[in-house]
Amino acid sequence: MSMLTPPGMGGKYRITGDKYPRMRRPRRRGRLVLGVVASVAALSLVGWGTLQLIDVFTGGGDEASAAGAKSDCVKKSGASPSPSTAPLPKPNQITVNVLNATARGGLAKKTADELKKRGFKIGDVGNATATYDKKVKGTGILLGPSSALKTSLPVLATQLASAETRTDTRKGAEVDLIIGAAFKTLTPKSSADKALATLNSPAPTGTAVKKGC
């Protein structure tokens, strides 16, 4: 045993030379993990700062803010974009059959002549069929195919605002104006023209947008 070996120690602690055994301290893993987390956080901050600088110089931040503000305005106003619809036909593109369902003579021809002056094409002029003859109590019925419900019939309705609108299973695009017992005359031309202009230029739906939006 070497003279450098402490009493009572032998085996792996025996010192045989002139060097003492190295007694290493246990590694502290906590410090290592903390260092890694700090490094990742630092890199994240650097990356975030870089993106902010890019937005400042490219204007990305302003665009995002503007988009957000616009979205808020739409939500607050409650307005909805007007649906895009096909243009309505003009009177000279609509053929109207004028039929008299009353006992008064001459109403069909007189009404047809007035509609012709207002630009409509005139088809058949005469008495109504048995289905409607003497059975229309109102001012009249505007009758046409289902395809005319949002095209020709609304345009014709501007000429007799109080008339009832109906559809049937006919083929073709012609529409009927069936004169009823309460009929006196067509809607005055000035009022009909205003109604037609409004029909072709509907007001936007939704409430007013707040100032500044």
C-alpha cells in the first residue's frame, strides 16, 4: 500500500502512484435544461422582431389593420352586399296578352292600346277564358310562366300595381293581363315610370354604415 493511501481505504480508492483519485461533482441537469429554454426563447424573440420590422417597411401591418377595420364596420353596420341579379327585361321585350274578364266591353282593347304606348308588345286581345271570365273580383291578374316570376311579371306589375301575380305551366315567355271587376285604369304613367326605375335600381339592403367606416 502506498503511503499516500488514507488508512482504512483500499480497493478502488487505493493510491498506487503519486496522483490522487479525481472526485467529480455530479452534473447539474437543471442548469442545462434552463439554458436550452432560454436560448429558444431568445431565438423566438429575434424572429418575432424581424417579422415586425418587415411589416413596418412593407406596409403589411397597415393592410391588416385596414382589413380588420373594414370587417368591423361590416359587422357593426349589419349591412349585407346586394345580390347580383340579371337585368330585368325592358317593356319592348315583353309580349302581353290583354284579356277582359268583366262584363264591360272594350276594356281589353283600350288597355292594350295604352300598354302599347308605354312600350310593351301586345299579343292577343279579347275576352278571358272560362277559368277567369266573371271570376276576377280585384283589379286584375298578371299571369305567366314560373320563369317570368322575377323577370317579366314584376315589370308588368308596375303598370297595374294592385293586380295579383300568378304563374301557370304554359310554355313560352308571353304573359297575360286579365282585367278584373274592380279595374278602372292602369297606374298613371308617371307613377309607373318611377316604379319601373326603382325596380331596375333597387336600394342596397342593410342599415347605414357608421361614419368613418
